[in-house]
Amino acid sequence: MVTPRRGELLGFATAGLLAYATDLALFSYLRGPAACDPITAKSLSFAAGCTVAYAGNALGPYRHTRPRGLRPYTVFVAVNLAGALVQLFCLTVSHYGLGLTSQRADTVSGAGIGMALATVLRFWGIRTLVFRDEGRVGSWTG
């Protein structure tokens, strides 16, 4: 098993933090002033965060890979959708299952706990399935 290098992890984390900030800010706005329901708000904020994450990873830690065609973006979206399902599951359990319906509870469950669990899944999927060019493995020194 090839372990990630420090630079790769730092780049992934940076792109992820930018995507997270985008997701959280939009989710908070949509749940607050825009008065959207939590599932719609999370779905829209996810789409914005996913776009930021792809650009950040493609231009950052995985810029030396040469993925071709639409496949990398399609798989990236699929991996992020799997992560979004984890987030939505956490939000659904908290909001509808446990009855924790405040904006703060929705933020903690969807953008906190759900995001943490989804990040582990996303790192594995992006590294393994999207940016897996042979040229990347062991060649990026960060």
C-alpha cells in the first residue's frame, strides 16, 4: 500500500477546507436568511463545495496527474455524492430521527459530524479512484 505524502495530505486538506468553507457558508445562509429546508440547503451547498473541491484538487496536489476525458470528473462527483449521502444521513437522523431541529443542530450534524465522516471516504475515493495515475504514485514530493 502506498501511503500519502505530507504534501498530498496538505494539498487535499487545503482544497477540502476551501470546499468546506463554501459548503458551510452557503448551508448557513440557505438554512437561515433564505429559510430553505435542511435537505435542500445541504444539497445545494454540497454542489458548490464539490465544484470548489474538484478545482482545488485538480490544480493542487494532483496537478501532476494526467487524467483524460470526463471519467475523472464523473468519478469525482460519484465519490463526493457518496460523501454527501453520509452527510445527509447524519443530518436526517439528527433532524428527523432525533428531533434536533435547530439550525445549530443541523449544522453540527450535517456540516460537522457528517462532513468529518465523509472526508475520510472522499480522501480514499479521490486518491484511489480519481487521481490515480501511475505518474502520481511516489513521484509527487510536495
